[in-house]
Amino acid sequence: MIVHCDGASRGNPGPAGIGAQITDDDGTVLAEIARGLGIATNNQAEYTAVIEGLRRARELGATEVTVRSDSKLLVEQLSGRFRVKNATL
């Protein structure tokens, strides 16, 4: 499965929201997530989006997942190329 995810906040911190779409390898949409978070930082929103997307993929029976995100920080940290400096992330 592929988890496409994004999170954003208006202000940092500010009102935030997440979105995620789970597809199969052929692009068929299996699930979508969209919700507000309240007040959060942009990084908190990005991480929440990937966590919620991965959680839903697991519920759908995923055994292998590819994550797609436009957040360089998220991608680099999850791949181990950047270290995570913020303990809450």
C-alpha cells in the first residue's frame, strides 16, 4: 500500500489539520483521512498525518507500506538521514 500524507498549520503553532490517502499499488483509493488537530506546529501535523495514515494502512491489512510526503524533514528523519532533535516528534 501507499500512504500519501500531509499536515499543515496556519501559524507555527496555529490551527492545524492533516490529510492522508491510502492506495494500492495500482492507485485505487482504499481509505482517506481528513481532520483538524486544533493548535499544533507544522511538524506535529506532518507527523500526525503519517502516523494516522500508517495506522489505517495496518487496519486494512498492509504488510508493506510506501510513504509519500512533501515534507523533507519528515522523509529525512524517517529514513534515518536526519536525526530527530525534538523528543515529542
